[in-house]
Amino acid sequence: MAADKNAGLIDEFCDALWLEDGLARNTLDSYRRDLNQFARWLDVQRGKRLLDGTVADIQSYLGHQFRKKTRASSAARLLSSLKRFYRYCLRQGRIEADPTLKIDSPKLPRPLPKSLTEEDVERLLDVPVVEEALGLRDKAMLEMLYASGLRVSELVGLKLGQVSQDMGVVRVVGKGSKERLVPVGEEALAWIRRYVREARPGLLGGRASDDLFVTARGAAMTRQMFWHLLRRHARKAGLTRPISPHTLRHAFATHLLNHGADLRVVQLLLGHSDISTTQIYTHVARERLKQLHARHHPRG
């Protein structure tokens, strides 16, 4: 009977999540799986329903997961599921207090962003066939992305008027509608000029548009389409591991730091509001410098 009540409550919670946040099926399945596993443990070990779970029960269950050598990331996700579930039950008036309120989520080591070497980037930038309109467009986009470190949404959303050839900067509207000016090197600007002059008019086919980067049908470039063309070029460049637009953003930041750029400057260029977000790139740069030292120093 308890199992039936738990199942109904879990279904109701997942339906509410879907209505509130429009979460994907896989995400909802993860919530459902976490809650079902805790509900079974609570029933067998404590003879309780989900609504009767206490702080001690949850801590014991997390300890049980730890003894099973559950990964820290999985335990963090599990606790996140329980926190969201009990917050929902509290709002609904099903419980009087949230048993997860004073349980802190485990601090996870922040994964280092995967970057490309400068040689990798050069191989990637050399792939597009610039004698063709689409190849010239791709070349201009890749050069702009690596030269500026833009987010992919910022790149595909660029308008003609946002690139100043005279000043050598691109005006970007980033997260939170914050505007920033990002310098762009002459190499990237030259490819943008050539693309706008030689390829963009043909792609537009006489249509009017203020979008800088357009598709073969004259529509604005999308994030999904850029992802596809980037992966295609990466395969041709012989880059074996998965690559995304963010990988080039990582490369932009890491290579600047490798060549002595100040962390605060990189923060401004990336549009990070908090420098702690940028500091992770110093670890990437440091690891790269250590590898170079070990390889080339006589006592490395």
C-alpha cells in the first residue's frame, strides 16, 4: 500500500516538474529513479513512506550510497532530487518541514574545460574551402569565434552593425543583456570583410537581412547548424575527440593566458561577471605550461 502511495506521489511530483519547467523525459526519468530507489530503501529499512522521511533517514541513505562507492556526482544528483521533491511537498502542505533543508550538497571538483592546442586550432581553421561561398562563411565564423571567444549564441546572433572594421571590435550583447566590446584581430576581420563582400550577397539571393552569418537559404545561422558544421570540419581536421563551439571559447581563453594575458582582461573579454568563473582557465594554462616544461626543460 505504501508503495502505491509513493508511486502516486512521485508521479504527481514529476508531472508538476514537467508543467513548471518543461523538463526533458530523461531528466524526469532521473528524478523518478532517484525517488523510487530512496522510497524502496525507506520502506525496507525504516518501514516508512516518503512523506515520513527525516533528516536522519536521508543522512543514513546517503551514507549507504557512500558505502556502495556511489560516485560523488551521482550522490549530488540524488540529494538534489530529494531536495526538490521535499520542497514541492512542503509547498503542497503535505509535510510541515523540509528534512533536506540542513543537508548540504557535496562539493564536487570542478572539471577542467577541454581545450585545443594552438596546432589543433590552426588545422581546424585551415579546413574550410574558401573558394566556395559556404566555405568562406565557415572560415569567417571559425576565425571570429577563435579571435573573440564569443559564446555560440552570441556568434550566430551577430548583426552587421555589431562589427566595427574601423575600431577592430565587435559589440556583443551577452548574458543578462550585458553589452561588452571585444577586440578582434586583423586576421579575423579580413576574413569577415571577404565573406561579406564575396559570399554573403550570393547566400542571401537578393533578400534583405541584417544578420551577419546566414545559411545557404539566406536565413540566419542557428546554433544547431553551427554545431553540425563545426563537427564536420573537426573530423576533416583529424580532431578525434568531441568538439563544440565552447571548445574554441576555451581555447581562446587558455591560449591568451598561455601567452601572458592578465586574468582580469580575459574575464572582460569572455563576459564573465565573476572572476572565479574565469580562474578555471588558469588551471588549464598551468597544466599546459607544466607539460611544456617537462618536455623541453633539461631537468623537466
